[in-house]
Amino acid sequence: MPLSRLNPEQYKAATASYGHNLIIASAGTGKTSTIVGRIAHLLGQGVKPEEILLLTFTNKAAQEMVERIATFFGKQIASKIDAGTFHAVSYRWIKRFEGKVVLKQPRELKTLFRSVYEKRSFHHLEGDSAPYGANYLYDLYSFYQNTEMQRSFEAWIAERQSEHDIYAMIYADVIDEFEALKKQYGFLNFNDLLIHMRTICAEKQLGYKEVLVDEYRTPMHCRERSLMRCSRRHSFVSGIMIKVFMLLTEPISQSSALLIKNSRTLLYTPFQKITVLPFRFFLWQIR
């Protein structure tokens, strides 16, 4: 069985108590084996395979993980585990709840966006800077979707580029019509998959008891981090050392920081409880 094949550090991670667990390990330490061991532990604890969500960052990784699970537990059990990339899993759930969904490439939606933008006039406004062009505004809006979860687009623009505050309401009007047309035609882009999935996770019970994420890496945008919490209570995440280092050095507010020295890397984390495992294998338990 997978658990019997793990070394002590991997075993401690694979059998960690329920909660939000973050595993940090460098290349070659057996992160994939640890996740397979975690699945064995969950099944042994009575968790049904369909109550497990396995998220990866490539379709190839998802397929390889399922094949590895099938080696130990058989295809019938492995096929019941919901596995795939963030976007693939989101697409399946959105199709189930929203029905009509047409996934569009950026260049197609940029053409639609430009047609909406060109109906607006900025000439009556005398700003210190020229208004953004359609293509740049589209790209800026895409960046906003990936990084902002609270403020409106116009408020976000006004704070980042105060000289464009005078155009902010027109920008917002362009985006409102653009989004209305997308909804009318059932168009979605890759950002939309995560945004819609975030709403689904917040409003509906999806039946997952544990979310496992293989290769938690930068960039982990706001909505991807929200999607990880769709189990509401439990997640289990593995990551490459240097990749997670880039993520964890985000500004820390309020909660006290822990500093861990590990060879060439310093990791700063606001997590409240930490168990340090040897051989560059770490387990964070977030309470």
C-alpha cells in the first residue's frame, strides 16, 4: 500500500490531521508519492473517492496522478476521484450548474471588447493623460480579474492610476456592457472559469471532504486560492520550495511572522502552527 512505501517525513505529512495543510518540499523528495499516500489515508478513514478533489496545474499531471492512484486502488476507485486542472474542474462544474457555456480565446473576446469600446467617446473629457486604448484596457481588466477580489474596477483604476480617475466611469461602462454581452452569448474566458467557480464554491455544497493540490506554485492568483477552499474545511497542498518561497513572501499583516532558515532560502509565513520536518520537507498546518 502507498503509506507503507513512505519515509517517516512523507508519512507524517500524508497522515496529517484534518485542516488546511501546506507541504513544502524540494525536487526529488516524493511530493507525488505523498499525495497518493494522503489519498490512501483518506480512503482508509472512510472518505469516499468522489469526496476527494485533486487539483493539478497541467492536464498531463492530472492524468499521471489518476493512473498512479489506479495502480494501487484500481480504475473503478481512481475514476471516481475528481481530478484535473483548476480550469478543467471549474469548467465541468459550470457546465453542470449554468448549462450554456462557450469557452472563448482571448483574441476573440478582445475583438468583442474593442467593438464595445469604440462606441464610447472620451473627447469631452480633459484629462492629464490620454485614455487607455481598447487592447490595453482589456489586458488591464484581465489583470484586475486575476488580482482583485474586493474593489470595483473603477475604484481599482482610480487608486492605481489617479490620472485616469476622470475616465474610470467610462471604463466601467465599457466593461459592464462587455460582460452583459458575454453573459447573453454564454461566452467565458479562462479568468471567468475561476471567477464563476468561486461563486459556485461560496453558494453550493460540492460534496468534497478534502481538496488536494499538487504543485502549489506562483502565480496562485486570488481566485485560485479561493477555489482551493471549496471543501470549506480541509485542503492538502504540496509545492516546490523556491516556487512557494515566492508566494509566501507576500506582505504579512497582523499575524506574527515565523522565520525559517533552510540552506539558501528564507521562508516567511504568517501561519499559526508549524511542524518542521527534516530533509527539506515541511508541513504547515493552518488553523
